Amino acid sequence: MSVTWDILRTYRAPREVVRRRAGGVPSEARALAVLLAGCLLLFVARLPALRRQAFDDPSVPFEGLVAGALVGVMFMAPLLFYVLAALSHLVAKLVGGAGTWYGARVALFWALLAAAPAFLLSGLVQGFVGQGVAVSITGTLAGAVFLVFWVMGLIEVERRQPA
């Protein structure tokens, strides 16, 4: 199934999508591609807010803001997500999880990519409206969507499989 359809399906059945994506032969290249696609969409989601920030405060040029966001989101965030996936797997092991390191990475990386539409909406609102209640609501909603997808996916990949 295509990535776009899987993203849409995740909003209805997140555990089913993660189960299918984590099943089969583990492919670290595929997991990394999902992570980088999610990070790229997070970077794109930041652009409207950066444009507004550069317009409101011209002391820092837009190009400088974009360069900083690019380094942060495309180079530093993937490292953070790998560490976060490892920590989540260790915590799951402590509470009886039976999954794999790869499954924990897939659950986190897929949650990031699947929540990207919510982050894109939040970025648009921040860029067009500026700071305010609407940005708080959409930002909280995007964070909640990501967290729900991640927890549901992690539960799915860490549960004990019947023998």
C-alpha cells in the first residue's frame, strides 16, 4: 500500500498500519526513509512560521532562520528520534514488552510521518495567524496526534505474540 494511503489509514487504525509496517523482513533503510520523510515534512511545516518571524523581526534574515531550522530538523532531530526510540523500547522491556529495537523505531518514525499533516496545519496557522489561541490549539492537537500514534504503535510492536 502507498505511504499516502497508509497515513490516511493511520488516522482510523494506527495499530494495524504499524503492525503491517513493522512486520516482515526488517529494513533499516525503509525505517530511515520514513524518518527522513517525516523530518522533511516537519521542516516544511516550520517554513510559514519562519517567514512570519523574519517579517516581524527583520534583524535575522529568513535565510538564516531556514538554515538553522534545516540543521535542527534534518540533521539533529533524526539522532534524537533514534535515541528516543531506544529509550521507549527499554521502558517497554521494563514493563514486559516483547518487541524488538526495530519495532520501536518503526512505531516512532511512522508516528512522526503519519502526524505530519497535523504539523503542517499547525505550521500554516502559525504562519498566517501568528501567535495566539489558534496556534496553541493546532499545536496541541498535532502533538496529541503524534503521541497517540506513537503510543498505539509502540503497544502494537511490543505486545507478546501468541505462540
